[in-house]
Amino acid sequence: MNELMLEIILELTEDMTMEQLAEFRESISGDEEGILNEANKG
């Protein structure tokens, strides 16, 4: 994972609850489409 990806994920997740983080982690596990879906949700 590159630095930009890490910054984006930090931005997306900094205000999430533990439950939301768990769902986020599930949605992106080995799945680039999941990352895009999460980014577009917010």
C-alpha cells in the first residue's frame, strides 16, 4: 500500500466507530472494488 492510499484510508476512517471500522475492513479485504465503494459512499 502506498502513502497516498494510507492517507485516504485514514481520512475515511478517522471518525468511524469500531463497528463501522469492522464493516469497512470487511468490505476492502483483498478487494479494490470495496475501497472504491467506500470512498464513493462518504
